[in-house]
Amino acid sequence: MANAREMLEVVENWLSYQDESLSFGLHNAFDGLRLYDYWLAHEDTLVEMADEWEPKDRIAALGYDPLEGKSYQAESCGAAEAVNAMKTARMLLDSVAFVTKVNDTRKPLKMINAVLTH
């Protein structure tokens, strides 16, 4: 286990070994963390270097391929936007208008609450 600073250092080190165009193609720093987490979850089937993955794997991790050739200058790290999206999703899930079966939102709400309240 690592604390937050140590984990950021691990991810920064991991990203530094990638092709530079991968970092330039990330929409924000949060996507770098997401990419690293995806590799950890699939390290039994993926090589360590994300720049060597098939584009479909980078798209599965991020929803886009940072090596498609576009360069981004991030204006934020993306974490605040992710939290706001989760808060909005939580409000929608908690609304009776979005319930199909009784209690079907318990599990996703529990997961979202765990992330938002850490």
C-alpha cells in the first residue's frame, strides 16, 4: 500500500517510461491515473507499457486513444470534474425516476459513496 503522494509518484514514474506522445494525448492528469489503474487491473493480459497496447485497450481504459495524434493542454487535473460527475450520477441514481426495481441502486450508490467520502 502507498499513500497518495507515493502513488502519484509511482504513476508519474510509469508514465515517464511511455512514449512522450502518450502523455501529450491525455486529456488530463486524471486520465494518466485511470490508465495506470487499468493496467493494474489487467496486468495479466497487458504488457506494462500502455504505448505498446492495442488502441482498443487504451480506448477501453479511457474512452479514447491518447496516441491518435491529438495533443492536449490540460487546464485542470480532471479530478474535480470526475467528482462532480459522480455527485451528479449519485443524485440521479437516488431519484425514484431512475429506479427500475426496488433497491437496484444500492450497490452503485454504495460504491459512489465510498469514493466520495474517502
